[in-house]
Amino acid sequence: MPDRVGETLTGAQLLWEALVREGVSVCFGYPGGAIMPAYDALPKYPIHHVLTRHEQGASHMADGYARASGKVGVCVATSGPGATNLVTGIATAMLDSIPMVAITGQVPSGLIGSDAFQETDITGVTLPITKHNYLVTRPEEIVPALREAFYIARSGRPGPVVVDITKDAQQQSCTFEWDDTPIALPGYRPDYSPLSEDLERALELINEAKRPIVFAGHGVMRGQATGRLLDFIQKTDIPVACTLLGLGGFPATHPRNLGMMGMHGEAWVNTAIQESDLIIALGMRFDDRVTGNLKNYAAEAKKIHVELDPAEINKNVRVDVPIVGDVRDVLGKLLPRVQPSDRSEWLGRIDALKGDAAVRDIKYMPDSGKLYAAHVIHDLYRFTEGAALVVTDVGQHQMWEAQYYKHDHPRKLLTSGGLGTMGFALPAAIGARFAKPDEEVWVVVGDGGVQMTACEFSTCAQEGIKVNVAIINNGFLGMVRQWQEFFYEGRYVATPMVSPDFCKLAEAHGLTGIRVTARSEVEPAVRKAQETDGTVVIDFRVEQEDAVYPMVPAGADLGDMIRRPEEPATDAKTKGPLSRALGHNPIFETGED
Amino acid sequence: MARTRTFVVHVENKPGVLNRVASLFRRRSFNIDSLNVGTTHEPGVSRMTIVCQADDDTAKRIEANLYKLVNCLRVDEITDVPSVGRNLALIKVGVDAERRAEVLQLCDVFRARPIDVGPESVVVEITGAPDKIEGLVEVLRPFGVLEMVQTGTVAMARGAQKYELGNGHHNSSSPVRAA
């Protein structure tokens, strides 16, 4: 591409010049009136544009691309409804600290404030759900705003940045200037170094602790600290619990990895946390889904909180030693000075807790001819050799995936943790596909969530890309149904859901559809999906009223879990009130098949 | 324990910055008593005085969250440092010539100044702490207060220190250290 610095270019050209120089090779978007000048200029630039079917899909795709690659994801939309449709995806990226730049067209600057056609104050709308945002009304401001946007999105605690560019700024011209010097924003300080006195206090606590536990959060992965964490654990022999977004930051099959903590964490993990005397929290934020009732949360434990964002310190949990800094940097400073210690008593205690839970593990239950979601995901783990890039949606299947698919490597599980956005999985997987064209990508999604963004099957077809979609179809909004069963006396209000024939839906898009109703069919279906070119949709008809265990009810103490039933599932035990009353699956029997 | 806190916040003078600060307080449920903003002697820099109710932890979080705003240059909590703070109020009292002298006499006691005198009203200007202004309003009330307006507090620490803008707390976790 010719170097056009010094030439007079339109704002639209400047936009793509800046993106190319920021290393953007793909963007996800949807054109419309106020962004048309930008689209008109696009074909001259080496950036692949993916036309989505809805702007929400574009923002999730940019998000998925960013999560899988570690780079900044880019989405593009027009003004008004185009911009507002991005909002859910922007909020998703904000709560999970995902670097994203969302570029929106805006009505011409002279019309701003006049309620012009397709005018929305998108910088106002996105103010609380972006790390920062810009309204650009002159071509001269486009390049500096985009440079700052990329810098802010990727530095410090990452997040989404919106750049709203008026149509006239895209149309007018100015000289293209590019400043290679590092960006210095007077009020923006993304880098914090830990204070040595805090490190000293942390070392003291770590070396004295008898029952320590490490929390691995999203910051371990984002801070590229996975290697250092492994070294730290090898040396100290401290067990590790992961947050949902931290899964993969520490190898799941490592003997010191306990698994996921929190509302649907395994019982031994939550109990170990409650019994610990020291928590070393790395790059996580003590979300309410992780802590349960704060009053009785890990009451005996001292807490060290290593976190890049000072505003997270003492927000939910009062900590003894706050260390504001990058996880990798902090671990690097602690590592030479932590002392190995004999943990046999503490690890023995955790093993005893594990033994108690293992007998309840559905994974080992005999095949009763029924298809359980846990079996599907466990089998998927086996047949992909644990190496797939899995993108999950939100709900029961998301928790089962977190429990039964063991991720040994970072960036192999993409999921909407903080916002819990249904409809995230399919578009995010499409984005991830562009970041990782050589990886096996699986979407694990519920029958509810997939229908929120099912229009993006058409994007898969148009782009000719392959993702494998495992629909965990139970005919219910499963997690809400589970809450209704546990906490609302089984009143299934607005949770039974009739779905289209997902195989026919796939075929209607020119994709492949497979139906699975028994466990024996799982392997052939997965194998066929792996061998098939193009996107494959598998409709797994699983048990309808299965529940995710263990479960810490919202607001309860972390140790106060609803445990998995000890005996193999029988109809009487697993079926909820609706099926017990009717004796059949009302939803699946409404269709023709 | 929540108590009254005063923050001095230096921000870039750019469109929308006031909205960003106000939105932050609203979104995080921090309770603002008053917010005052104006330009400073430094080009491009505006200064806010924010008075709010907060306990120690919340005060630290307010500071840390303000620092997360890209346009926020520096935050200083001056609640417990020697400082001066002033409000300004204009009070219009409905009095005719007959009782005007009485009003002006009271104003004198409070070091308030008449800035406009009409046949049936007087506008007085008073600066000071909120309780002093309240005191004047109370003694004028019997004469008939027609309207009043007042600013929030503007505050400044005593002493000769100069704020280094853009370097406040850089590379330090001091904003979050437990109190």
C-alpha cells in the first residue's frame, strides 16, 4: 500500500489509513447513510469487511476477534439504529475488559441536535459503557481520535472505545499526517508499578500462610502472565481456583488446578476458599457471582489483591494488601522471593473434599439411554482432545462447559462473563474464526441464545467460514427454569420455548444440520462436523429439566451450596414438576419430528 | 461513616467532560451535594470542586474512578487538609424605602453587600460558608425573600504548593491504600 502521508485525503480515506496503520486486517459491520462515505473508500484498503446480519453481531464479532487474538477488534455501523444496535456488544466488552474500537457514522455536524433522520447521541448513550469515546466533526480530528482510541482500548485495563464520525467529516478533505511518537494523554495513566512496601507485606503473608489459595482471573491471560503463574505455582505448590474468564489461564489438568469458583464452582473449590487462610487474587474483581454473601466470605482469609485497575480495590471485598499493577510484573517480582513450603496437610484436606464430590459427578454415571448436556460437553472435550477454541453463550450450557471442558491453554474459552449476554456465542465465534483460521472452533449454545443471533448463520454462509455449533437444546430457557424450580416453586413462567427445526434452519442457510438424541450418536455427529467443510449445526436434544450443580443461591454464603444428587439420575429425581405432571416432554412433542 | 468530603478535580476543558464526571457519580451511586466548575489560569484546564457524602472506602473509590476518566488530570481530596471554601449567594429581599435601612444594617453584620437597590427590593451578595449564608437568609426571611440563588462550594487548600497536572499519583497505588 502506498505511503500517502502528506497527501490530501478525504476523512473516509483517513479513517482506513489509520486503521491499516493500527494493524487492522478485518472489521465487522453494516453500512447505512451516515457511514456510506467510509464504505465507499474501503475497497482501496487491505481490510476485509465482514457484513453481519445485525449490528449486535458486528460488536460481538469484534469482541470475539479481540478475545481470541489479543488484538483490538473493530466494528463499524451507521448512525442512529445502527449505532444503538452495537450497544449490547459494547457493554459486553466493557464488563469483560475487551479491547474494541467501534466506529459509527453520525449525521452531518450541522444537523447534530436537530433530531435529524437516524440521529442518536451515541457518545451520550455509550458514555457509561465505554472506556472512553469521541465525537469527531472535522477530518483533521479523525486520525488523532483513532490513534488515541486504539491506544486507550488496548492499554492498561482494556475496554471498548467508540469513535463517532460525522458524515461531513468523512466527506471533507485535509492533509494526512501520521505521528509515530508514543501517545501521551495528560490525564490517562494506564501503567501502575507495584509499591515495594506492598510487595513486602504480600511476601510475608504468602510465606506464612498454611492454607493459601490463588485466584486466577481474566487479568492473568490479558496480562500474558500464564507462564509466570505456572512457575509461581510450581515453586509454592499453592492450589489455584479460576474465575469463569480466568479458565485457561492456568492449565485445567494441572494437579494444583481446582477448577472454577463461585455460584457454579465445584463444592471442593468453594469449600476450600471458605477454609483458606490466604487468598492471592490475581487479575480478578470479586464479582458477586464469585463471592456470594460478602459478610461470610472467606472470613478467616487474609487477602492480597493484585489488580491493574485501582478502582477495583476494596470495591466488593476488603483486602489486606492491595497491589496495583500488572499481574505478570507483580508475579515476576514475587517469584524469586517466595519460599517453597510443605502443603501436604492443606492439599490433603482439599483431596478429601474432592473425593466427596467425585461420587456425585454426572460424568461417571452410567449411560441410561438419556442424553445429558454434561455428557455432550464431556464427549466434545474428549473428541476434540481438549484443544478446541470453544465459544459459549449464557446459561446452563455455559456453566456445564466451564465444568466439563478442561481448557489447558489461554484464549481457548470465549464467553460473556460480566454482562452475561445471550446471543453472544455465534457472532463471537465468527469473530474468533477470523483471528484463528486454523483452529477448531466450537460454539456451545442454548436453544434460547442461539435464536437471539441466529441471523448470523447467514454470515457464516456468505463468508464461507466453518464453525461447529453445538446447540444444547432442552426446550427451555434452562437457567431461568432451574431458578424457577429451585426458588419459585416450579412455576415455569415464560421459560418453555418452541424452537424451529435447527437442522432445517441450517440447511436453509446452505449449512449442514445434524440431530442427536442419544449418547451413542454424539461421537459420530462430532466426527462428521469435524470432517465437513463449512459450518455444521448439531441439535443436541438433551434432558429438559436437568440442573447445574452445585449451586450457590444468589446472595447465599459461598459454602452454602445446593449439591448434586448423590444417586444416578432417575426420572423421579431429575424431572421437574411440569414433566412429572404431564409425563412427557411438552415442547419436543409439538414439532413434527 | 459517611461524612462531607471535598474533592478538587482538575480536568481538561473539553466538551462533555462535565457530563462524564456527573455521569460517573450517578452511575456509581455516589451522592453529590454540590459540584462547581470553571476555567483556571491554565489554558485548557478546568477545575471542579465536588462536595459529597462518602465514607473512607467510598472516598478512595471516588478518587480512583475519577482517575479512570481519560480527561481527568488530577484529583485531590482536601477534606482534612487546611483549606478555604466559599459559596456565593444572591438574595433578593422585597423591602421599600421605609425598612431598607434595617436590611442593609443586617447585611453589614454578615459582611454582605447590596448590589442592586430598587424602589421595592434590594439584591444583596454574600460569600462565605453555607451556614453563614443560611444565617443571613434566616434573618432576612421576615422582610420577605423574593428569590435567591447560590453557587456550590469552591475550595482551595492553604499553603504554597502547586498542583502538578497530569502527574497526580502517577505510578503509585496511594489512591487505593486502605485508610
